[in-house]
Amino acid sequence: MFSAGAESLLHQAREIQDEELKKFCSRISKLLQAEDLGPDTLDSLQRLFLIISATKYNRRLEKTCVDLLQATLGLATCPEQLQVLCAAILREMSPSDSLSLVWDHTQNSRQLNLVASVLLAQGDRNEEVSAVGQGVLRALESRQPEGPSLRYLLPIMAKVVVLSPGTLQEDQATLLSKRLVDWLRYASLQQGLPHSSSFFSTPRARQPGPITEMDGAVATDFFTVLSTGHRFTEDQWLNVQAFSMLRAWLLHSGPEGLGTLDTDDRSEQEGSTLSVISATSSSAGRLLPPRERLREVAFEYCQRLIEQSNRRALRKGDSDLQKACLVEAVLVLDVLCRQDPSFLYRSFSCLKALHGRVRGDPASVRVLLPLARFFLSHGEAAAVDSEAVYQHLFTRIPLEQFHSPMLAFEFVQFCRDNLHLFGGHLSTLRLSFPNLFKFLAWNSPPLTSEFVALLPALVDAGTALEMLHALLDLPCLTAVLDLQLRSSPAPSERPLWDTSLRAPSCLEAFRDPKFQGLFQYLLRPKASGTTERLVPLYQLLQPMAGCARVAQCAEAVPTLLQAFFSAVTQVADGALINQLALLLLGRSDSLYPAPGYAARVHSVLSSQFLALCTLKPSLVVELARDLLEFLGSVNGLRSRASLVTSVVWAVGEYLSVAYDRRCTVEQINKFFEALEALLFEVTQCRPSAALPRCPPKVVTALMTTLTKLASRSQDLIPRASLLLSKMRTLTQSPATGSMHGEEGAEAICTRATELLTLLKMPSVAQFVLTPSTEVCSPRYHRDVNTALPLALRTVSQLVEREAGLLPG
């Protein structure tokens, strides 16, 4: 969320029209052509950057302005702040055909860094990525490791490795591996000299001090990113940058990247604990090739980071840096062990100790994700049971840290990215969906697309019904999580909930022992195999329905429901399909009262009910009693109109011996009587709270289904014809016109007339309303001689001719 002032600036930037932008670009062009690039130029460039970055679509800048921005970026005498702004503006324009930047090795390293950032933003349209990579490599080959330019060019090299791994040749990759070893292992342990010193300062005072650890102790081992000091030397900066690109480079230069193996008989070492131990001793006493030497140094570096992270940092910023470096160190160790199993035995002991140390620290919770990935990847190979790691991860973390947006995203990404590694532990993930849904309920806007992708892996036939209940109750869960934070004994300095919403009655209910069972069920960490009726909670938590976070969650549920049904239909058998259909009917009038929530959910439930019927047409016959009970009530018909329409249509379509031989005339008669009574009730013109206005779509669906049933049971035709005649007469009354509207009444009248005409010829009605499978086949619609339009035209002529012969 932005402040009011920032929102106002963004709004103004988005409202600027092309003509105004053109004038502004002309003004900037004049400023950039002046000899003195002063504060006005800086302010104008800042405004231009805001304008072009405030919208999702690209702004078109004048060619003169773009050329001057590129020229300013290449000026050696231009202030650095202006060059940074020029590069930022050009990056926002990328990719663009109007840019003509080229890599010029004569520029200083800062300029090359900025130029390269623009070229990489262009994509690899004209092999810019390869050109930038080769330019950095030439600088790397021509300078000493402590050369000042590499400090600014090494991050560009890291980006090139990710974007275009094939840029480097074998000898270039070997050279970079050697340089990385030097920077990672042999950086200075003395602090850098001050940039300037006083005339009266003594030589002794100007001596650089030693590098220290996070707790203030003097460093006795090699320099790392967690070493501290007042000033750093160039090789120390390169050490930090080398570690930042280490994982990407290992992935590129490893066996998967360049297709070479640095150890003998690699395949024989996989999965064997004895071979892991023996491989450790075999590689210790020989001269290692550059890539294997880099892996060894990377392993030592990560172990040192793990040791340094155990020191108590003197500043909060250093403590955060420790945790970030721990995450990266574990990820690097994971890569090393995948590339060379000899590191497995040496890594497991320290990582198990690390897990024991951080699992009880809420501030270090993000470290648990890469640790869990490591044990998922390598636990079986090292014959280590890591079940406790997964149980703690899925049981405690979502329950305690659901309000952390960064952790929520990383947790869901961890689940998505490592599905192939879960194997036998996939059941643990699936049973933990109530805990995972806490992340979703609290962070629904950014996580909806992630869960849409994750749901197919979570859906299981054994927990599908409970998961569907949980999805429908997601807004209610959001409200309960809000109350849980409000009632927390140690609230954070900055409340995580909406402070403008006061809900004292809800807080009292949350603390009331009488409702603890329902609240605990909603907050359960694992699937319980049971369902609870939460209607009492809906009433208690109704004041929370207006909360913005609850409203956002309610908007996400329809999308999640569609993803759920797409997944569950792939694993559902006949019995589960029946249970899902019953659940849809039962929950249609039992939803949390968030504004607009019921209407959006009913729209999805109606379409999914039809999809279930299409998947299993015999569902209508098997659930006849439940469907009759559902259709026997008109309470809430207006709010459930879409679902009622779908059920009525499904009855008319699938209650037939063509779909289920068990269908009997008695069943058809029962449904006819129930639908006839329903149509009579919903078309009454008397005002009543129990009989709200019925949408015309429901009325036409009822008439059509009654006609279909009558065509399958000849004895019902007279009753259906009489009912349709009454409906046609009823639509002509003023009361019906005011009830359904002019268009609605006309649609009902037209449908009644069409259906009456069909019923005058029962055999024709059965052909049209209950076509055989041959008629429904694609050939029947494509073949010229038997095309359905031809058949319909013939039937229409017969019906019209017969209607003319019948008495008025």
C-alpha cells in the first residue's frame, strides 16, 4: 500500500496524455543539450521515469529524447546520478527498436554496468546477451583479480550466466572458476583504507583495522559476506559478489551445464552411504581441477557461513543478513551434493544441527524451507529419516506464520517446485491442506494463481469432500485468523489486521468456551476426515464480513473452486461424484454472508453440477430422492436461481432410460409433480417474503423440463399441455408483466407456445426433446443428407401442418 501522497503522484503520472508527454520530452531534450546538467535536469529525469514506469503499457518517447538519453549515458563527464536515471528510463522502454546502445570497452566500469543493464533488458534480440558476456570476459582476462572494474561488471556476468548459459566457452568457464576461487577464499582480512585522511592524522591512525565477526570478535578465518568492517577493499567486495553468483555458476558449470564430470564413476556413488564416505577420503589428497576446486571452496565457504550465523549479531540488520546467507548457503550445499555425492556425508551432520538450532526460532523460519528441500533431495541417498523435518514444517509453520506474506509465497513456491521430490511424503502434504489454506485465506490476492497451480497435487479422493468444504469456508477462515491475531497476547508493533474495523462481539465469541470446538475445527492443522456444520460461526462472525481482507478472499474462491473441480474430476469415482453433487446442493444455502459471495459461488456450483451430471448421467436417478427434496423448497430461490436452473435442466436431460435403465415411469411422475408444484408456486403473483420474484430463466427451464418428462410418459401430456396453456395465458396479465418484466414475460410466452406446439405431436416431441445418441453424434450434424437442420425443418413443417388440422 502506498501513502496518500505517493498514490496522488502515481495517479497524476498515469493521467498524463501523449501530447503533454511530447512537450515534456522536448523540454528534457533542451536540458540534455545544455552544457551544465544541473538540478533541473535531474528533477525532470526523475519525473520522466515516474511517468513511464507508472503504467503497465509502454510510453512512446520522442526519438530525439531517446537519442539524447543514450548519449548522456555514454558521457564520461556526466554525473553518476543522471546516468543512473538515464539507464532506468531506457530499461523501462525495453525492449524497443529505437535503442542503439553498443558495448564499448573504452567506457569506465560504472558506465559499462549501466549500459549492460539496458542491453540485457532488451532481451537477446540481436545477441546482446552474448555480446555483453564476451565483453565482461575480455575485461576479466585483461585485468588482475583486484582490478576495480570487476566490482561493477561481475553482477552483469552473473546475469549473463542465467540468461544465456551457452555464452561461455570451455576455457572461459575454467578462467572464471579460478577467479571465483581466488575471490571466495583469499580476500584480505584487513579493512580498507579511508577515502581521505586529515593532514594532522598520524600514520598509525591511518592503519586499517582487522575484519571482525558479527559479534565483534576479530576474524581468525577467511573473509565471507558475514564478515564486518567499516570499509572494504576491492577484493572483499568481489568476495561478496562472487558468493551472490556462486549458485547460478555452479548450476551452469556443473555436470548438467557443460556435460563434463570431475569425479570418476559418479553414477556408482549415488544412493550409497559407503560410497559417500569413501569418496570423501579419495578426493582429499590430490590436485583438484578448477571446477572441482571451486566446489570444495564453495563447501568450505558455506560451512563457515553456518558457523558465523551462530554468532550473536550486534545489529538487527546483521541478524537479518545472517538468516539470508543461511538460506543461500543451504541452497548452495544442495547444488553441491547433487553434483558431487562426496559432499553428502560432510553436509548432513552440520545441517541436522542447523535444523535443530533454527526450528525453535520464529525469526529463522525461512531457513527451514531450503533445509527441507535438502532433506527431500538427499535424505534417501544418505539413509536418513527426515520425517520430523516435514512434520514440523507443515504442522507448525503455517499455523504460526500465516501472516507473513513473504514466507507465504516462498512456502507455496516450495511446495510447487518440489512436488517431484515428495514421493512417499506426498500424503503429508495432502493432509496438511487446512494449514496451507491459512496462507491462502490471509494472502489470497497474490497467492490465488499459485494455489490454482498447486491444487491438482493436493486433491485426493480421500480428502476431496473436506477440501471442498474448506474452500467454501475460506472467507470465514480469514475472519477467524483476523480474530486470532487480535486476541494474541503479544501483538506486533504494527497491527496486521484492519484497525478501522471494531468487532468486540466477535472477539468475545472467539474466547467463549462454548464455541471453541468450532473455532478449533476451522483452525485445524491437518485433515480430520470429518466435517462440521459452521452455520453458528457464520452468524457470530457476520460483523467481520465487511473486512477488506475477507472481501478479497471471497473474490478468490470462485476461481479456486473451478480449479478444484477440474482436478477432482480426474480422480473421482462414481461414489465420490454423487457425494460431491450432494455437497453442492447442501452448501448452496450455507455460505458465509460476505457481500456478493453467495451469488459468485452459486454461479460456479451450478456449472459444476452440470459438469458432474455430464460425467455421470446416472447421478440423477441415483440421487432422485435428494433432488426431489432440493426442488421441494423455494426458500432462497432468487439467490440460488442459477443452481436451481441447473438442477431442473439436469432432471430434464438425464432422467431417461437412455442414460440409466433404472429410470422408471414412477420416478418421472414424481419429478413431474414436484416440478409442477414448484412452477405453480414461483409464478404466483401474490407478494410474499417466502416467495420472492423468480427469474424468467427458472420458469422457462421448468416448463421445458416438464415438457421433456411428459414426452417420456404419454399420460402426462394432457397435464403438461394444460399447464403450458395456463402459463401462456398468465403471461398476458399485467401482474405477470410487472413481476417478470416485459422481456421476461415475452420469453415465457414464446417458450410456452413452442412447447405446446411440440406436444401436439408426441412422437415429434420425443424426437426433438429426447434425441437418441445417433442424433447427438457429430456425423448427424455434418452429413448433408441427415443433417439436424434438415430434420428440424421437416419436423417444423409437419407440426405446422398438423396444427392447422387440429380444432382451435
